[in-house]
Amino acid sequence: METIESIRPFLAVLVSAVAVGLIVASRKKPNLREGWSFVAAGIKFLLVISMVPAILSGQIIEYTVFTVLPGIELKFRVDPLGLLFAITASFLWIITTVYNIGYMRSLNEHAQTRYFSCFAIALSAAIGVAFSANLFTLYLFYEVLSIFTYPLVAHHEDDEAWEGGKKYLVYLMGFSKTCLLGAVVLTYMITGTLDFQEGGIFTADMPAMLVTLTYILFIAGFAKAAIMPFHNWLPSAMVAPTPVSGLLHAVAVVKVGVFSVVRIMLSVFGVDTLDAFNLGIPTAFFVSFTIIMASIIALTKDDLKARLAYSTVSQLSYVILGVALLTPSGILGGVLHITNHAFSKITLFFCAGSIFIASGFKKISQLDGIGRKMPFTMAAFTIGAFSMIGVPAAAGFTSKWYMALGSLEANESGILFILLLSTVLNAAYFLPIVFRAFFKELPAGEHYQNIKEAPGFVIVPIMIAAIISIIIGIYPDYFVSIIERITG
């Protein structure tokens, strides 16, 4: 692949960081403050999209900001994998900004300037991870994301928020950080470089024990991927406002976790090395435990956001499972699920927020007949749920289909069974919500009768996300064409 030099990836990372200063300076003028978020989101998305033609033509874009030490650089590199994640995150920031305004103003939330500032830095860090050219740059932005999402998790500043925030930091800044640092050091000692490379930097003739140990440390180190038993921070973080839950689950945090794992698998170890050391299929079965157990736990949750949280824990591992199959279809399905899950899950969390704004309800058992009062919200919820289940024409079907093909290519009928079983479990915890909303009677009482749709600033982003979930399910070719550059 031809490599070209361009400052655009650095500018895409920088733009939302610059916006923070403008957001803070405009803190006494809410309309202007949120206007800067829109401007930054739009510029970021345009910068990301402007790099698509070069990547589709087979080029790689690089830009070095500075060198810390020989072999350790703050450097950006845009390839198909990073571009796919950046397109998803930058576009969703636009519609999340609209939703943020409706949600925060409807509930008259406090500390909105801090909230919008941390949101912007989180997206800057997510794009930094997407465009990282080496482990040093990825690690730097990965930690920035952890630090600046903490105020969002603890936003309500009550006992529950402090407890959720504390668990968030302990999981992401404690044991997992130690494992990740150890993996980075071992990688440099064994390979002599931290740079990402097509096909990986580890080779099959390196010491098997050290390569395997490094791989295990990476898997444990990226706790944002929420693989069991490193998942508990995610349900606990649901004390945050609903837009933050959407950020955590669909746009930035957990997606950065699974993206980083995929980046390590493909650009540090490589398919051939993982296959040579028999690390791929064991990884697929390891994350299968998370897929099934998280789905079973989701079945037990009456709190809507808690059920969605455990759904996310389950769905994230689909991404790793697909790539771990080490087959072209499996990798395509796993990487595609990053985008498909993002649009579908943010739809579901936005719907949960809309329900809370309109009714104050948080429990699934309170949703009888609510579809008649909030038809747009619950129609969008149904689309998101169908996508998570894998119903044809919804986004999730396409990625699950490719993963199923990948399991057949790998001759792994056990993985195919896991995919089928998890789909049944997905239906078991999503369809009862849809049934309650549309087919049960609305309870008597003035409160229920006064429920109506949330404000337009909330409903419009929900409908956009839901419609896109259908579009990319029916026509996935755009994203597939980018991913095929990864699988060859």
C-alpha cells in the first residue's frame, strides 16, 4: 500500500479538543456553547470523510506529531480499520449532540458546561485511538478517554454516582492498566517496535510462551472491551445520564475497548501468528462465555438500562469472536459489528432516555402500553431490538451472517451453535419489552394518560439512528468495501 503524509488525521483529533476552550468560554450562553459542539462535530466528520477516497484507493495516511524517544512517537495512521471506527464515532457525535441538548435541558441538569466539555474530549480521544499508528499513541489516548469520561459517569454527584464512578476507575485504571503496560513493554522487548503493521509485528518464530503471555496481558489490559470477568464496571456506570450511557456503549468507551483488541489482533499479532500459536479459536470460545452469560443475566434485569448494559457486554464479544475466527468472513463480520452495534445500541439507549424524560419510568415492568403514547420512541426501540437480535434487513443481521459464514469457513460448528443460541437469548430479553409496549393495555391513572413523546431534540436523533440501522442492514456495501481492505 502507498503511504501518503497528511495533517488531516491530527486535525480530526484536535478539532474537538479546541472546541472545549470555546465551550467553556461560552458557558453563560447555552445556545452558543452547544453551537460550538455542533461546529466541532461537523468539522470532525468532514475531515474523517475526506480521507475515505484515499483509503478506498489503497493508500495509507500518516502524520508524525513529534518523537519522544527513538521508536516512540506520537504518530497517526489512517487505515481501513481505523477509518471505519472514526466514521462511526464522528457521525454519532453529531446526532448525540442534538440528543444531549434535548435531554439535558428537558431535565434541567446541572454542570452542563463540564458535561459538554468532557463529551468533546472523549470524542477527541476516541478518534485518537482510531488513528493511532503505534501502541504508544493508542495507550495515551486510551487513558485520556478513561480520565475524561469519569466526570460523565459521576455526573449526578450522589452516592450512587460516586460508587459507580469509583468502580469505573478501579477497573479501568487499576489491574487492567498494569496488564496493558506490561503487554506494551513485552511487545517492545520482543519485537523492537511499537508500530502497527499490516500482518502484525510478531512472527511465528518468536518464543511461544512470551508471545502467548503478551497476548493474554493485552486481552486483560483492555478492560473497556468488557469481557468477563472484567465487565462489572459497565453495568455500574449506568448511573450516568442516558446520553453518557449511549457514549459509553455505542460511540466511544466500549467501542474503543473492542477496537483496541481488534487492532492488537490484526496489527500487532496478525492472523498468521495467532493461527501459528493457536490463539484464535480459544479466544473465540473464551468470549463465547461472555456472550451467553451476559445474555442470561440480561434476562433477569427489570431496569431497562441495566438490561441494555448486559446486552452490550454480550454484543461486544461478538466483535472479538468474529475476528478470532481468523477467516475473511469472520473478520468482516466482527469488524462490521462495531458499526452495526453502535447505531443500534445508541438507538436503544436514546429510547430509554426518551421514556425517562416523558414518563420518569426506568423499569421494564412499567412500560405496559407505552407504545401507544410514545409510538416514535417505541418504533425506534423495536428497530434497535430487531438489529440486536439479528432480524433480516436490520443492521445486526448482516454482521451475524458473516460471522456464521466465518464459523463455517473455520469448521467450528461449536461457534455456529453459540451464535444461534445467543440470537435466541437476544430475542428472549428484547421481544418482551416490545410486546409490553404495543400489546398490553395502558394502565389507568392520570400519570399514564399524560405521557407524550419527548421533545423534538430527543426524538429526531432517535429516528435518524434507527433509520440508519435499517439502511446499513439493507445496504451494507459501503462499510463492507472498507472492511474488505482489511481482509484482503
